[in-house]
Amino acid sequence: MTPEWIACDWGTSRLRLWAMRGGEPLAATERDRGMGQLTPSEFPEALEEAASIWDGSAPVVACGMVGARQGWVEAPYVAVPCAPLPGGMVAAPGPREVRIVPGLSQADPPDVMRGEETQVAGFLALNQGWDGVICLPGTHTKWVHVSAGEVVSFRTSMTGELYALLSEQSVLRHSMDETTDDAAFDAAVADTLSRPERLASDLFTLRAADLLTGATGGRSRLSGLLIGAELAATRPFWLGQQVAVVGTGDQGRAYSRALSAQGAPVTQVRSDAVTLAGLTAAWRKSRASA
Amino acid sequence: MTPEWIACDWGTSRLRLWAMRGGEPLAATERDRGMGQLTPSEFPEALEEAASIWDGSAPVVACGMVGARQGWVEAPYVAVPCAPLPGGMVAAPGPREVRIVPGLSQADPPDVMRGEETQVAGFLALNQGWDGVICLPGTHTKWVHVSAGEVVSFRTSMTGELYALLSEQSVLRHSMDETTDDAAFDAAVADTLSRPERLASDLFTLRAADLLTGATGGRSRLSGLLIGAELAATRPFWLGQQVAVVGTGDQGRAYSRALSAQGAPVTQVRSDAVTLAGLTAAWRKSRASA
């Protein structure tokens, strides 16, 4: 198979490629060779190894941490307000044509994103004229206020990383179970949404309740406490806005459930779909300017 | 040297022993053999190995996680309100006389402590008639409301564990420096004390500010953000109360500084001193009832 071009989502822990014809994915492949495992000189070989399953040497459009300072080549941040794909793609050195989408930055409060700008662009490509807030759950969840096709402002919350550290490495790991307990989740969201300052002590309560009464639903409760606190922090973003949640797995479902309980009108969209639509928009833009 | 008795502080990660005569420590020793590294059957040997540097087979009074369900032998929690040493010491099986101080529990909100009750007892032994709040910084910081010689209520915050996980294992590890920046600490405390809901996003701001402007003082700022949020959560404990902070190292100093900035009258006391005074009180109690 000979792709017209290759769409590339290269994050901290994973490299994902799609063989593309126009906006259509023909095939996909994935490697555990993220930015975090590579030195700058190792990127070309990592890309070739993965892309060589397809014929030819199709050009690549890449987004994500590949463009960070410690990545392949730095694609300097563009400051908001601006379009999610404001131009400024950077060519990476190597045997194949590779263009990297720049991340976005915000001066006050200081904030950065890499990769999510492409998903925002993809969402807008699929939903022309949409105004509102896009929530992108992840290790570092992004809340992005979009108006008139531009990113007006955004905010990052470390909820996903806190969840991973607390559930796998803290004392709370002893109180995690695999049941999904929606009632425990809902109650936990309500607790920290109304009293966000109690997060650090509510977390220990989860452990103590298990010790003293054998309470279950620890994993749902942990997720709910963290998301409730995040919703309290990001209320200025989502209150009175239509919200699109990117991601249809457990994490996207949790945010959607919590936001819906607050009366926010929530749309859930597939993460891969908006990533590909965004990379396609970047590809078309690079051809138009070539 | 032949001790009259041996004081033992046996926590999750460490075993500490003091050779005692009455309330006076004659010598001390320490091992990296905490409850977390031992199965129940390994406790007697671990104790004998450490205690055998002294002559005789003096009886031992122990506090801490050694009395947890997964420790040597469970010393069941006693529910507050009660004296910090309410009796109920449990004899551990083995060649030597060993008595373990029980932890305290609270039904609503669910909470537990093991080891800190002994420090509270020690503080009260050294400060008879004291009423107020005792703050015991640690992996799981305890706030203990004491009145008329009893623990009325308490609250645990996971601040110390969050600090360790975030500074060593999260994306923030890239923005930690070894400088102590009091101004950054004070500003961070003020930020989350007044807007505690922003903790999860303020944490990422620390990283973004480093990326965008090379901001320093990351470690002080992280400490300040977490302690500020904790002070917001525990305001009902410390507001209008005299506060004793147990611990004179960096962590105790940080809590004292943050509380003092809020106008709370703070006393700092040495952790070892109150542990020994508490174990001595437990020892005398066990003799009186023997």
C-alpha cells in the first residue's frame, strides 16, 4: 500500500501512524516509542521503522510532544488567542519530509499544550462554526475555550496524572477495586465540587473508610473526588457553555457524567476521529502554502 | 548497657529503638526494617536483631504501624473522643515482653491514626492542661483537636505523600530545584488558601511557567500550593486556636511559616521529644496497671 501522506500522533509514551489518502485512513500502526523514550537523534530511525511497513516515502504531518524542546526538533509554541493551527509548522531533519505542528502557549496564567491543538482543529473541522468549550481528558486534561474559530484561552489540570499516581503508588492503592460504582462516583464529584478545599483530606477518608468499614467503590470514589475538584476549578470554563468531551473511553465517560449532572450540555466525540481530522487539516494547510 | 525498658517507634519504613531508664533515653538505634518490609512472622527477629546491642531482655513499648492489621499483631483502633492513650495495649507474641499502643479511629468523617496518638500523649505530658490543635506533618499529616486531655476529633491530609509523588514522579519533577524560595512559598500558600479549587491546575501552571519563562523556585512553590490547600481544608481546626506543630525540620518549618502568616499562634516542638514522652507515658501506664 502506498499512502498519499502519513498522519502521525507522537506523544510522550506512544507513536501512532495512519496511512492516509486525502482525509481517509487506509491503515494504522502503533509503537511504544514515545518522545520520553527517545533522544533527538533516534527519532528518524523510530519513524522509518514504523512507516516502512508501507510503500514509498510519503510525507508526514506530526503533532504532539515530538515538537517539544526535548523532542525531535522544537516547534515553538504560538501564543493564544489564535487559530488552533496558526501555521508555523517546523520541518524535521531526516530522510523523509516531516512537518511538525506547533503547540500553543498562554502567558497568563502560564499554560502550554502540544497535540491537543490538533484535536481542537479537528473538532472544529468536523463542527464548523462551533463555539464553546472543548474538554480533552488525559494525563493533563485541557479545557479549551473556542470562539469564532480561535482558541481564546485554556487551562490544564493534572487530574489524570494525579489519578495514576494515587491509584498505583499511594496508600490508596490498597483500597482500589475493579467495580464501577456510579453512586460512589457521583457522591464524590458532589463532595469536592462543593468543597474542593477538602480534596487532600477526602482522599485519606477513602482509605480510612475502607479500613474501618470495608467500604468499596474506592476507584470510582477516587476518580470522582479528582474530577469534582477539577470541575470546581474550571467552572468559569464550562458554566453556561456547550461542552464537547474528547474521548469515549472510561475517562471521557467520567467527565461527561460529571458535567451532565451539573446540567452542562455535553457532546462526546471520538478521540481518534478528531486527531485525524486535525492532522488532515494541517496536511491540507501545508499543501496550500507549499 | 542494660536498659530498664525499650521505647520503640515502628513505622511503615523504619524501626527506631531507644534504651530507656525511666523517662531518660540512654542510647538509640535505628533500622530500615519498617512494617512495609516485614511479614508478621519476621517482626520478633527484626526486633531482637536491633535490641540485642543492649544487654538483658528489657520489655518494649511500641507505637506505630507495627500494630496495624498487616503488622506484627493488630492493636485495634480506639474510637475518639478518648484520651490519646486510652489503654488497650496489646501484647505481641515472641520471646520478649512487647506491648503495642493502639491507634485511634473516628467514625465521621472516617479517619485513623497510628503512632501520632503517642506523640499527642507526649505533647500533653510535656504541656499539661494544654488545649488547642496539634499538627503532625508527615506522609499523612494529622490535625488533632485536643481538649481537657482528650482527642476530640482529627483529620488526615495526604499532603506529604502528594508532595513526594509529584516532586519525584510527575511531570513537575523537571521543574524542581534545590533553592528555598520563601517568597514563592508564601505566594503559593496564599493562592491555594484563597482559591483551593485551583490546586490541580495551579500545579500545572508551575510546570508551564518554567517552560515559558524559566521560572525558578518550583520546589518551594509546590510545597506552598499543597500546604495552602491543606490549610484551606483544615481551617475549622486551626482558626482561632493555638497550634503546636510537631517537627522542626523543613516540613515542620513550612507548616509553621504558613500558619504564622495567617496569624495563628504557633509552637514548634521536636518530634523525637514528644514520641519519647508519649512512649514513656505508655510505659508508666502499663506498669501501673500491671
